Amino acid sequence: MMDATKNTPSVGGSDDRAPLAIVTMVYDEPDYLRIWLEYWRQQVPGDQLFVLIHGENAQLAAMAEGTNIVVIPRSEPYPEMEEDRWKMLSEFVSGLLDRFRVAVYTDVDEILVTDPLLGKDIATRLAAAKAPVSHACGIEIIHRGDLEPDPIDLSRPILQQRGFFRTNTFHGKPCIITAPIRWGRGGHFHDKRGVRFLPHVYAIHLRFYDETCFLERAARRRKTTKAPKSLDANPSRRWRQSDAAAQDLLNALRATPIRPFGMIMVLWSYLRVLAKRGSRPLENGFYPYPRYPAPRLHAVPKRFKTLF
């Protein structure tokens, strides 16, 4: 295991660092970790993958064998737990830049892909990042149980079973770095003034990829995390309140209209980020980031169906 405590990239002369490190963190979600590992093991060698396991979990450790596994002690939930966790993640991922030119963090239910029309694999695309911090276009896969009644089958490609998505600026996280960074809660905020959009790269969020899985996960999270009251009041966080509130969220997604998709939607999503992201940081030092899920769904393009 490399020393991830340093955070100053190599300077001067030739840069002999490895091109790319991919990092995730997982607590109690083996299904998501399975998807994440199966995807990334096809993209980069295992020694470029870092799986941070939040608390002892033999099942997750066995799944991640062949990658860099780091077990992080887990305490009882407390209101500031997520802020502290993201402080730790910021330091860990930034520290990897001592040995890698580019470091990427995604939650275990997020997958970065590149448009197949581009003709380059995602690892090559990410390793070419130059800006101190970059983000992709945020996409949420939406399970319309009324139109797709079958439960998810993890033995088959996900995107062959789920045919709808929406853009969401909040999930185009600033997760691709070439310089040390400090992320805020959820990884949606950061302390860098500049942020670059990586064209043709999509951050696919799987929270809603199966209605039943979402309801079960929401119930677990209400027992294992304590969110600040300010987050509980946010409409997108109502699932934290009760099973009925989580079901209401799924019902709202079922009622969302489906419209044809065009690349103009990607540009529109990016422009929303530029328009809403402030030029000055907030009092906590983080730049504000827009939370804007698109008010309509689109069909997943056929060329994406075999990505994972």
C-alpha cells in the first residue's frame, strides 16, 4: 500500500507518476460495489483501484481482493459524521497525487463513462485531464417500475435493463483532480475557484436504478446516518423522513414526462452549472454548486447500452 499522506505532486524533470487512480468508499452496499468493481476492473489494473471500506466487512474485502483495500474505522453516527468523512476523503485522494497524475473519487453508486462515439476509453479520457479540478455531466438512471416491471438482475448489464435517465447538475461532481482539493459534504462542493467540464464524460448515478433497492437503501440509511435538519427539509431529501416519503419520491419520478434527448441537453446542463456557481466562496470556503434535476426523462441512447 502506498503512502497516501503526502499531497504535493512531483515537480521538475520527468513525471514518473502513474497516470490514474480511481477511488471509492463503501459501507454496507455489496451490490453497488459489485457493479463498480466489474466496471473499473475492465478499465484499469487493480493496483490503480482504491476501495475504502467504512468499518470491518469481510464480504466487501473479499470482493475487492486485488485492489488497494483500506479499512476505515466506523463510529456511531453523529450529525457531523459526513463532513468529517469528506474531510478524510479529501486528504486521502489528494495524497494519491504524489504517485498518480490524476485522481478520481466516485461514490460506490456512481460510474464515470465516456460517450462511445468519442472512440476513447474512459481511463484514457480521465488520465488526460489537466485542470486542477474537473467534473462530468451528471446523469441519474431512473427506474420506471410502471414501464419496466422486472427487478434488476446484476448478472446482466444495467443499462440493458433500465432505459430512462435525467440530467442532474448536482451529480456532475467535481471529482477529477490533478491538484490537492477540499470537498464539502457529498462531494458536491470544493474549495477551488476554477472547475473544468470534461466533454463527452458522464457521471452516471445509480440511486434510482431499481425502485425496490432504493426503498430498502433509504430505510437502511435512516437507521445508520444522522443528517442535519437543513438537509431533511430539502425536497430531494424527504426520503430521510419515512418509508412513505421515499415512496412519494418514486411516485413523482413515475409522473415525470419522457421527452426525446439531444446533446443540447448536455450543454444546457453545463450552462446551468456556470450560471449558478458563484464567483466567490461561501463562508465555509466552498464554492456553491447548483442542485438542478431536469424536469423530464429521456431514453438511454442505444450506444450506451453495453457500457455496464
